[in-house]
Amino acid sequence: MEHFYYSWSAQSAGEKLPVDRAERDEFVLTDGRRIYDFICTSFQANFGHNFDPIRNRMVQQLAAMPIASPKTSFDLKRDVSGRLVDLISLGNGKIFYTVSGAESVENALKIARQVTGRPIVAARQKSYHGATLGALSVTGDWRNKPHLTFDQGTLRIPEHDQDPDLTRTEQLFLQTGPDNIAAVILETISGTNGMSIPDAEWFGRIQNLCRKYGCLLILDEVLVGFGRCGTDFAFQAYSLEPDLVCMSKAMTGGYIPFGAVWTSPKIASYYDTQTMSCGLTNYAHPLGLAALDGVISSLADPGFRDEMEELEECFRHNLEQLSRCNNVTGVRHRGLMAAIDLDQPAPTWKMGIEHELHFFSKENLVIIAPPYISTPRRLESAISALAHLLDS
Ligand SMILES: Cc1ncc(COP(=O)(O)O)c(C=O)c1O
């Protein structure tokens, strides 16, 4: 008997991966099989499993100063925060550090309510924002249901395709009383709830609605941030100006649990005089900062970006193969992430492992998001293996 739990499943369900080690973009199982990590573990191992620019930076930091009090100021903390603010490219904001995606969302919700003095947050019907109670309260999927969440603080708004011109959404705002609405929270592009990609017009209308009623716009980029969708952050493809941006996962390549919330210059100046009543023991952990330094440097490296672009091109080209498979009704993609819709139940995670692929599937959907460090050849062979599975 193993004395630990597996998350999000009955313990007898048997979804276990007996791993010996991980190399580049693959898990090596205890029986020697190599499994291509087609969703970067849980969408965080975007730089693969042993990427020196992150690993070496962390080892250096471990030797120099592995722990720091939240009250400290030091070169790495100042430099990397400035570089992250530059990467966001929305002006002179500030970073609040956390240790996970859920905590980034929790803190963004707390900040939005504190800054506006309003209680309600509008959230999409299909969404995932993390497993803590505040983040679950704005989550729109089954994971919200079994828990005593704060749903009275949530206004559910329709999906973009159900209300493209926001007529219904604005009605809901007016019924709730816009003066009660602190913020709208959105995954810019949703992850495990179907990779739903709104168009620029819908995003523009959401931005305008927020401005009209004085609500803040919180973008959850926990899954899509740091290069996943072809730009450093997914919102950068839509000329959006969020007030808060939530990050985690690939922010350290997953090498250490870490997260952050970017806040706008306006929010930053609010806290010049008001108490920032948020905090945590491992705030701005030096090993997280060091890993983030490695991530930002890699994303800024022209050679690395060229290789990423080459991989994106290969991905785009080979996805056509998937769209021709039996039972595939559609393929959506952005950058290095794709959702494949089927007209029948998708192959299970276990079937994927049998075909030496680690992907996400639920209902009639498969999601793939290859590691940035894959070679085009390895990616092509993984897509062929998936096409074979879908056709079988
Ligand atoms: C969009 C989004 N937000 C928040 C989270 C929560 O992140 P974490 O599991 O690190 O708490 C996730 C996790 O999958 C996510 O996909």
C-alpha cells in the first residue's frame, strides 16, 4: 500500500504512472518504456525535464541564499521582478508573489475586492482557476461542486459563443448592480475546459464593459502564460489591458512551486498608502526567483525563440494529420497548444500511456501541449502516434 493520495480521483481508479526518471520531453517508466510528455506534465514542464538554464540558475541560488524573509530586498528579487514587469509590457506595475496558481488567483480576488470595495466577481461558466476555496468559487466545472465555496460572491457570465455581443452579460451586470461587481475573471484561453478561444471583438467588449462599470479585469494566465500560445502571455495577441494577471506553472518550468500576480500601476499606487493585507511564508522564494530568471532569459534568447518558432511551424503543419483522423470533428490551436474535438468519447489517459503518450482527455476532447525543447522530429512522431490511436 502507498501512503499518499492521487489527486482528483478515487484511489482505486488506478491512474498511476510508475516513473523511474524523466529525460528531456519523456518520462521513462520503471519497465523502460518512454512516454512522450505531450502536456508538459500538468502544463508546467514547458522547458522539458532537465533544462540547464533553469536548473543551473537554481543550483547557483541554492548555494548563495536558498531562503529569504518576505521583508528582504536583494538584487535577484529586484532584477527579476523588473524583468517580469517588462515581459508583461503593460507599464510600471508591481508583482505579488505566491507559490501556486490557485494562490495567485486567491490573491488577485482579494486585491480586486479590497481595491474596489465591491463583493462580487464575474466568472465564466466553463473555467478552472484552482483548488482553494476562493479560486473554486469562480471555477465553472465539477471541481467546484463538492465543497463549501463562496459562490454567493460569484456572478456566472455566459461563454463567448453564447453571448458574443454581451447583451445577456450586461443584463446580468445590471440585475446584480454594477456597483457590486469588483472584477471579471477570465482564463484568456481556457485550458482543461476545452481550450475555448474567444475572438478579439468579444475580448474588446469585455474590456469596455469593465471600463464602463469600473470593474477590474483579472486574466488567469496560469496555464497559457510564458510562451505557450505563441506570445509571452496569451492576452498579448488581443491588445487587452488587464488590471491583474495571474501566473504560475511554466513560470519556473515547474522546477519549483511558484506563482505571481501582476498588478497595474494604478493598483500599485493604491497600496502605497493602503495595507497590502496578503502574504505568505514563502513569499518571493529565492529558488523560485532564480528559476524565473532562467525562464525569462530563455524566452528572451533569440536562438531559443527561433527553435520555438520552428517547433510551432512543425506543430501547425502536423495538426492537419490529426484533423483528417476518424471521428475528429475539429482541431483548435494557438502556438504550442491544441484541442482535438471528437464525435465520440476520447481515448483515455490510460490508452494514451499504452501508446507511449501522456496527454489530457475528457469527454470528447483531447488536449496536447508539447514541451518547447522537443525536436520537430520527436514532435512529428508523437503526432503520428496520436493519429494512429485516434484512427484505431
Ligand atoms: C487556468 C488555471 N488557473 C489556475 C490553476 C491552479 O493552479 P495550481 O494547480 O498551481 O494551484 C490552474 C491549474 O491547472 C489552471 O489551469
